[in-house]
Amino acid sequence: MNKLANRKDVARLAGVSEATVSRVFNNIAPMREETKKKVLQAAKELHYYPNVIAQNFAKGKSNNIGVIVPYLPKVNLMSTHYFSELVSGIGAKLGESGYGLLLLFQTPEQPKDYVQLFQSQRVDGCIILGAKNTPSDITALKNLHEHHLPYCLINQTFSEQPFHFIDGDHVDGSYQATTSLLNKGNERIIFLNGPKEYSNSLDRLEGYRKALRHKNIPFNKDLIFEGNYSRKSGYKLAEQIYPILQTSKAIFSANDRMAIGLMQGLNERGLLASKDYFIIGYDNSEISRMTSPPLSTVNVPLYEMGQLAAEKVLNCILHGDNEKTSLKLPVTLIERESSL
């Protein structure tokens, strides 16, 4: 097998130093055109291809965008519809511009320091999934923003902060789902929401209350339950929700996974969706179409959200775009048998 040519071989054939070869391929210093041609011709003859990663590091770039996701023990995030759709959208947009995607998992115990992450992971920008409205998160995001580093949040908004974000219109999505249940004659609607430190949970609660107000129905805190967006949390809450279904026949869940867990728990207690109660989920995951009966849900354009977040980061890197981006994309209720 022939030995692959290296920079020293190119320098020897072109009659220049290795440093000169490096400067030619990294384009980091003025160069006589004649010298440049000699180096490129020698590289062509030797079939020499420079190390792209090394080139980018020499320029202070990696051509990688970090995608920060929460690390949850025993949970394969990429198997969930929410994360897989977002990451697919991000990856597709980055690939169009020749950038790579570097998944970075962050545990709750890790100190939040996004600026240090840029240095340690050698990323050119970052997209943050799973940020929370907590003092430590806000401090870290402020530091990131004040350093003018390329970033974008997905599915988390901070109304009083200048942070860049892409999200869905969860107030309207929740309003649509709750109104649908109200229009079927249900005045006592159980709401299974997510943790309050996520802005989308607060948005869904606002949409739920807005729908009640429009029908002149008082808000009842005894009908509100909180899970953590996992199937297991919905399953566990079946024990508390089951007795209430004697007087309430409608449930709105803030995501499909909790809805499906709840349906499983209620099924074990002899209650069947669409027969004994109505239920609507959220996210339009693939599994919502595979339940029996199929789960009514709210479609969120997660793939498009990923693409737009990647586009924002690329615009920051390539065009110096530091204007605040705050987009909320439309969402749509999809009614199936479980809400009929």
C-alpha cells in the first residue's frame, strides 16, 4: 500500500518550508502567487488533502455547532419524538452549510457555563434545549448573551430577557385543545401539565385558563396535576386522577408521553379512552397514532423549529446577526378517535 503524502512531502516537492505549506492551505498570511501555485501543484501531484479539522482549529474554528440537551438517566432522548425531530431539523440545516452537529449532554448537577463550553468543546455556536427559568440558568444565559457568542434557545422563552429563542405558540395550542373538550360539553377538564420552570408549561396553563374564561367557567386548581413530561409520571398520576373521573370526563395532557402513561394507568383501573373519558395530548408524536384508540393531540412543528434555530446560529456566525430573534410558530390541533 502506498504511503499517504503528508505536509513534509508537499514542502519537499515544492521546494518550500512546511510552514509555507501550512500558510497556503490555511490562507492565514499574504503569499506570493507563484509560491502558492507551486504548493498547490505539488499537493495535486502527491494527492495530498489537508486535514480539515486541523485547518479549522488553526483558524480558530471547528465548523461544529454544539447542541446542548439535558442528560436524564435511563432515558434515551433520541428515541423520543420531541428530541429526535428537533435534532433532525438542526442537523439538516447545519449540513446545508457544511457544519457538523456535536451533541453535548448536561446533567442537572453540572454548573452552567456556556462560555467555557465554547472553549473546552471548540464549538462555533450552540443550540440549547431544556433550559429552565431558574437563577442559575438565567445567569449562565446572560453571560453567554453578553459575550456575543452565537446561540439560540429552543422551546424556552424569557419574556424579560434579550435571549434568542425559537418556540411554538403553546398558549394557542393549549387553548385549541381545551376549547375542543369544552365544545363537547365538558366543563370540568383535568389538566396534566409539566414543571413550572419550563416556559412552555406556563404557556399551556395560560391557554387552558384562557379557554375557560371564554366559556365563563371558573378555574379549579383541584383539576390541575403536574408531571415531568415522562410516560412514567403520567402513569403514576392515574391513581390520583382516577377518582376525579367520576365527575369529570375530559383530560388535557401537556405532552403525548404523559397522556399515554395516564391512559395505561387508567386502563388498568378499567377506564378506556373515548369510551369512559376524552383525552387530548400534545406534540403529535408517532406513538400518538399507535395507541388504541389513536390519541388526539396538538401538532408542533419541531423539525422546523430545529431548522430555524440552526439558521439563527449560522447567521450569527457568518453574518454577525446579533438582532434578537423571538419566534413562536403556529401549532394545530389534530382530533382523532380519543376525543370523539
